[in-house]
Amino acid sequence: MSHTVSSGCRRLGASGRSAARFAIATQHFANKIAFSWLVALIGATGCSAGELAVTVVDRLGQGVSEAVVTVAPAVPRAYRQSAATAIMDQRDLAFTPRVLVVAVGTSVEFPNNDTVSHQVYSFSEAKHFQLPLYKGVRHPPITFEHEGLVVLGCNIHDEMVGYIYVTDAPFFGKTDSGGMLNLQELPGGDYRISVWSPIIADPSQTLIHNVHVDQHETTTSRIQLIRELRARPEPRPRRTDWAY
């Protein structure tokens, strides 16, 4: 059976007009509910978050680059962090980047894109491992299950040193060339900022600052060091840790 659709408008009876008005009113009400729900959702997520701009400077006010900045709530909260991956490369007889900051549970790959072979190791409390002499990509990723500082070395090249900073803080990063780091989507509240770098010689207790982050605003925190920067990074891997 075929059906023909008229190109003109069809006149509705009284019952049809009532049904149409009811459908329009129902849709209008649904639209209002959906809009109210959307506004509430936005207000409970993105719009209620704040930003934190951290600047780390030396004694003379110059920015300190590659400083690790971690930000955690003053009152501990439970945060769910998804599994992540990162890369610590090797080029020109150096780890690249020299400092890598990752969340607990992150798996790190260690490709060797240098012109020579390396043997990477760590005897740090947070993670013990060694990757026998290799070049290219020869080993599976290493997972870092515990927070703490992991100092990397090469058993062939003593001058090589790298760092993996493993944190359980929900917000973290490294400062740029101007010593700045901008963190977004922080719920309003009180936070504790911690700073670390292998070239910072200040006592650890002076590198912890408290800050209050307001919703809908950008909060700034300037951290100035009191000691001269180190001439070479510390700590360094110790050859005495190897069992020959």
C-alpha cells in the first residue's frame, strides 16, 4: 500500500489542536529542564574551578626552569588517576629530559636514541631497576608504583644523571624557561605547594608554601629561593651501589 504526503498544511480538528498544544508545552517544559540541568552541571564543574600560577625565582629574581612543582589539597582527598605513560630518552650522553615528573602508577619508556649504547639503572628507594646495555628500544616500560625521587645513572657513562620525580599529588608540572607554571581546573580550597629541583640548594622545609585558590579566579604564588643554585645537580647516582 502506498502513502501520499500532501505538500500543503493539513487542518487539525479540535482534538488534534489540543494534542499539538500539549506536545509543544511538554517539549517546552523538557527544554527548560534540560537547560537548567546543563547550567547546574557547568556550574558544578568547569566554572567552579580556579587556576594557580606558580613562579619560582632565584635569589636575584631570575626564573628557575625545570623546577618540579606539586600541588596537593591541605586536607587530603581521594583522587582517581588514570594510567599514564611517559618517555625518558637518551641523547648526546644525557637523559632527555633531565627531570621528568610523573604520577604514581605511570609507566616510563627508556629509548636510547644516542649514537652509543647505555646501561640505565636506579638504586633509589622509590624504584630499583637496571636495563642491561642497549641501543634503540630494547626494554619494556618501567612502572613506578611508589612516590619519591628516582635518580638515574648509566653504568657506562658516569657523567650521565637523570631524575624521575614520582608524586601522588593531583596537580603537578615543571616550570618553563621563565620559572613559571600554570595549573588549571583546581577546585576552590586550600593547597600546599612543594618545589624541588636538583640544582636548588634551599632546605626542603622552605620550599613548601600554603595557598588558597578561589573559584573562577587565577591565584598567583611567587617562591623566591634564599640560597645560590648548585653548580651541578644533586643527588647523583653512586657507583658503590653496584654489586660487581
